[in-house]
Amino acid sequence: MKANVTVHEPETVLATARARVAWLLDNPGTSAWLKASLQAADGHDPISIQNDIQLLLHVIAPLASCPIEVAMRPLSLAACPGRKA
């Protein structure tokens, strides 16, 4: 039995990505730094963009997740059954 696999043409994927970028740039809820990054990425080498995205993922994700995790510790510990105060 053959599985149904949807193959998207690169042109379609690119058009969808461009529409999403336009939406983000027009959305007042999008942060200024994300808007600046999207605008700065326009016209850059795609391989460089992918490399930069990976670097940001490894650098910015911990900067964001660690403070949140630390802030949530007291809440999660307090909610643990059997925890002694």
C-alpha cells in the first residue's frame, strides 16, 4: 500500500513563507526585534540565514527558557505532593 505524501512545490512554499513574513511585519503584536530581523533577512543568502537561525536557537533559547524555568521552580515545588515546607 502506498502512503499519500503531499509534495509542495518550492514556489508554493516560498510564496507561503513570504505571506507569513508580510503578516508578521504588519501585525502590531510582533516584536520590534523580530520585525527588524525579518526585514534584515530579506535578500540575504539562504544558507547564511539558516546558519544564523541555528546559532540563535542555541544562544537565545537558553537565555529565554532558563529564567522562566528558574522562576517557575517555586511554583512547581509547591505543587509537589508530599513536599515538606
